[in-house]
Amino acid sequence: MGLKRPPLSTLAALAALHPHVRGGGVDYAALFLASMASWALIPGPGEAALIAAGISAAHHHLSLASVLLVAWAGAGAGASIGWLLGMKGGRGLLTAPGPLYHLRLALIARGDRFYERYGPLALLLTPPWIAGIHHMRWSRFLPASAGWTLVWALTIGLGAYFVGPSITDIAADAGLAGGLLVALLFVVAVVVVLWRRSHRSPKK
């Protein structure tokens, strides 16, 4: 989702705590809050809590369906909070007079155009508060947010349920592969733009 993740050792250590996770409302509340924090501003705790909860569900201490639903709801709430923070505070901060003022305005204008054209995909690659800074419309943000947070909850939650703590290693590999894919798509986009420019007919 564009968020910087903590080291794998941190996730693995937190996931290893799953035998100490108790069943009940307190655990679901903690999962909700951790998921919300990860998707709002603080990367990391949501993944760790979801991995621990998924493993606990595999040991019949928690309900898998409830774990996935709570994680999805928390992530969705956090994404909306991050979006609102970016829209209400982040943009004003970045457009305030000061050093590099014109450069900041130019970068924001480019980001606005990018989000206007590729909003749902951009939300996958950047934190929700970035979408707020670039004034991504709620009618586009909410469906995209619901989709990506659901993918997140299902991927991490079901992975922890079926695979166990080693899901952290799989997640690391997927993160590397995802980064390489994004880099490849960027290179391809640049090549296409340069090719179009070089073959564009000169204006008469």
C-alpha cells in the first residue's frame, strides 16, 4: 500500500507472541486499533497484530472470520482517517509559504494530475494521507480503499492462518517482487513516453 514496513525480524518477533493472545473482545479491539493505526499514520502494528491473530485463529483461540472482518474494518477506518488528515492538514502544510515554495507547488500539481488519472492504483502505491493531500475524491477513494484494505486483510490474515509465522518471509519476498514490478512498470512508462515524443510529427 505505499507504507514503509518495519523490519521482518520485528514482525516475526511479534507474531511469535501468538500463544499469549487471549480470546475475547479485548483481542479484537487491539486488532482493530492496530490495523487502524497502520493504515492511518503508523506503519507496522497492523501487520504484526493480524499475523498474531491469524495464528491464534488457527489454534482455535479466535474466530478467523471475525479476525478478517475486524482487521478489514480497522484498516478501512484508518485509511479514511489518514485521507482526512492529508486533505485537511497535509496539503495546507505543504502549500504554506516558505523554503522551496514553488517547487512544492509544482510537485503537488503533478501529484494532483497523477491521482486524478490513476487514483485507485496510486492508493495501492502510496499511504492514504498522500491521497488526501492530493484531494482524491471520496467517491473514488472509498471504493479503492475498501478493496485494497480487504486484499490486505485476506492476504496477511489467511496467510498467517494457513502458513503460520513463516508468512513474514513470504510477505518479504512479495514486497521485493512488488517493488521490482513497480520499478519495471515505471521504466516501461518512461520508455513509452520517450518513444512517443521521438515519433511525434512536428507541428507545421
